[in-house]
Amino acid sequence: MNNQIVLDDMKKTDWNQVYHIFNEGIQTGNATFETEAPTWESWDRDYFSVCRLVAQKGQEVVGWAALTPISKREAHCGAAEVSIYISSTSTGNGVGTKLLERLVDVSEECGFWSLEADIFKENESSILLHKKCGFREVGTRRRLGKLNGVWRDVVILERRSDVVGMD
């Protein structure tokens, strides 16, 4: 069996595995305010059509990353929010680092100058991953929303490109 992690553009045929990993993240209670994973059609509509990546081990998708707009305003067309999810069977093996580093590279190739990550403060491993990949903490939104009846704080991290948006 091939244990090498391969990064590739996400295809619609990857959706069932991406959906499963999204649901795993939801079940942790520390990945998202969402309480159920979206349909492919909803997900496809909400995420940029570029910068959609999967990490694969053999034929198995073990992680995914993609970008959503932070605003519909034209002035923010180069700013996006990061989503990254790693399968519970692959955490701690460098998959997240490879995937996020590649997402940063691809985002710059596509003209994005600012990436934002909004992470529950309890999700320390995700905060550390983003900092390792050049994100800096810019603040915390206290009691941003309730998940299962509990108020949650969200740490905001951003990464500004050194090559895009420098004019």
C-alpha cells in the first residue's frame, strides 16, 4: 500500500470522502459552527471554484482545504477564509502542514493577497498549524455564536502574501 501523501485538485468525485471528513470535524465540536455537512451543490456554490485541494493516501482522501469569500465587495476580491479538515486517522502526520502550505501557494497563484482563519479557541492544533504556515493571530471574537447552546470564542488569524497585493 502506498503511504505517500499526494496533493491534488479536488474533484466532484472526491465529494463523498470530503463530506465524511467534514462530518468528522463537525462531530469534534471544535471545527465549525455547522451542525451538518452541506450537500455538494451547496458546498460548490459557497466555495471558490479555485484553490480546492485534497490530500490523498493511495485512493483515500485524508484531508481537504478550500477557500470561501470573506465579502462580496469588489475591494475584497483577493481575501478569503480558509477551511482545512484532516481525517481523524491522519492527524499528527504532517498532512495538515502539506495541505495548508500548498493552499497558500495556490492562493497566491490565483491572486489572493490575504487569507483568514477563524478557529475555535479550543482547537489548539489548528491554531498552531496556521501559525506554523505563516498566519498571525489578530484577535479573538468573544461569544461569536452558540454551538449546541454554548457560546463560543473564535480566534482570528491572517496571512498576508509577500508577493500578491504589494502595490
